[in-house]
Amino acid sequence: MPNHPLTTQAYNAKPNHRPAKILLLLAFILSVIACQQKVESYKTSIFSFGTVIEVEVAGINEKLAEQVFKTIEEDLQRMHVYWHPWQAGALSRTNKLCGMAGTFSAAISVIPLIQKAQVLAKQSDNLFNPAIGNLIQLWGFQQDEFENNTVPDDAEIQALVKANPRMSDIHISGVRITCDNPDVRLDFGGIAKGFALEKIISNITQTYGVKNMIINAGGDLKAIGKHGDRPWHIGIRDPFSTDKNTAFASIEVNSGDSIFTSGNYERYYMANNKRIHHIIDPRTGYPAKDSMSVTVIHPDATTADAAATALFVAGPKQWVEIAQKMGIEYVLLIDDKQNVYVTQAMLDRVKFVKEPKNLLVFRP
Ligand code: AMP
Ligand code: MG
């Protein structure tokens, strides 16, 4: 298997023990058989969406796993081109045509994502607003390297805030799109990974009947089924540490969970001793203040991705209101004063590696 270095892991089924002697004996025999029948899992790593994506499948044979990995890799590369914010593809064509007056036919690959983003933007009171591509570009985040960026001119920022591009400026009829606002520029950096993970899981379960799978894109993940005899855990990075491997907390991953984190350490540059990060508050046109990181759990990966971005913008004062509007039950927000805000539901699932200085629990 040249393209997919697979490793196998074994786990053993556990028998039920019952008091009756005969059942005990049966249980013993079963456990011996189970020890011999190893359920295998296979792993691979794929580089896509600017990050290493780790995939693990269990309960299928090696040949099928190989096919599954090949499909996932092809799908990821295709989706990355469709939805890339600045490289030539279906989205950049849509953006170009949005800037001109009139109606045009959009590529079928972008329409469902636009529609989903419209719903999520509305639910978040437009704090998640992927129509602000011009602002994201002005701050210099529509490029791979931004260490040498400088802070843009305030007048330019204010002009783009005043232009007020919104997802509701886009009207879709079949494959025809009309943009009411010429300043709409779509940047799906805050949602595309979630949308891709959701699509991949549903495609692989339907096409190959896979029931146990986890796909982890640099700490943002979706899982279904079981992955071994021990539950999966995901580490939540300490946003105050420069070491990306220092964990602040860990969360057990259940079947059907999508867990997404937005953090100000992901993409940033320094200017005047300040961290200029990539999550922009559409109301001010500046990088969102107060939050360091937000982690969200939701069954739908697209919603989890958009919500983590929206709640980061909402910050400590508004996150409860926006989480409720978006229907998000599990939230963990760390602010720049080291306060930790959680919903009770999240607190029940999280294990702190570093005890929070000040823990504020929201009980609905
Ligand atoms: P995430 O890491 O999922 O929070 O996504 C951050 C990315 O989303 C940025 O790099 C931008 O491409 C884009 N983005 C920045 N600010 C916003 C916003 N307020 N709403 C939607 N997308 C945004
Ligand atoms: Mg996001």
C-alpha cells in the first residue's frame, strides 16, 4: 500500500459475566475466542486544507480501508479547490461575479455551502459572517505567509465595515445567483473544514457501510462508532502556551460528536507588540477582542465549525446569547484574562489538565 501507511491496532470484546456457573464457563470460552479474534483498525494521514488530517477506521478489512482512504484523499483535495478563498476555483469565480452587477450561474459545488452558511450567519446574528472576505484579505490573511504583514489603514477598514456585506445579500434560485451587494466576498475559512468533514463521513458511511471512523483535522474532528476498547479523547490546547502540545483540558469523544476549536494562536502576526489574529469581528472590522479560544461540540460538524468562530467573536459577554440562538449546548470559552466559561453540559464532559483560575458555569 504505497500511498497509505496503515497501522493496525487490536482491541478485545468483553464478555458479560453472569452468576450461574454454566454462564461463567460460557463467558470464559467466549472471552478466549474474543482474544483470538482481533478487530482491526487502520490509520492514515492526509495533508489537505492546510493541515494534517488523520483518519482512522475500524471494523473493516485492510483492502476496504485502503479504498476508503483513497476516496477520502480525493474528496478532500477536490473540496479544497472548490472552496479555497483565494486560489482559482469555483468560489473565486463566484466572488468575481458577485462583484459585478446582475445574475449568474454558479458552480453546483458552492451552492449547498452558501446555503448552509446563510442559515448559520443568520442564527449567529452575523457574527459568523463569511461574506467579509474583503476584510479578511485587507488584514492579510488570504495568503499562506503573513508574518511580515502590517496593520491596515483604519479608513480602509471603516469603508469595508460600512459596505456591510452579508450572506443575506446573496439570492439563490436553482443554480442562478444574484448578489445585491457588490462588496460581498465569500471566505469559507471558518466553515469549510466542518462542511468537508460532514460530507466525508456521510459519503463513506453510505458508500462503504463503514460504521466506526474518526477524522481529525488538526484538533477539529468528527467521529462515529467505536474506535477500540478505550474511548477517544481530544486535547484542548492551552491558548496561553506557545507550545502547541500543551493541553489545557481533554474531552471524551462520543459517537456522532463533532468537536471544533477556534483559537487566536492558529494564524496571526505580531504588530506593535500585539497579536493580530485571523478571526475578524464584522461589527468593528478588527480582530475580535477578549477571547483566546472557543471549543464547541455539536452533532453537525459544519455547525460546530461556524459556531466556534461565531462564539469567539461574541466573546465573554455575548457567548451565551449566541450559543442559544445557534442551538449549541456544549461550549468552553477561554478569555484573555484566563477566565474559563463553560456550559454545565460541557463541564460534565471536560477534564481540566490545568485548573482554571476562574471558572464561570452557565446553567440554562
Ligand atoms: P476558524 O478557525 O474556524 O474560527 O476560522 C477562521 C477563519 O474564518 C479565518 O481565517 C477567516 O478565513 C474566516 N473568518 C474570520 N473572521 C470571520 C467571521 N467573523 N465570520 C466568518 N468567517 C471568518
Ligand atoms: Mg470555524
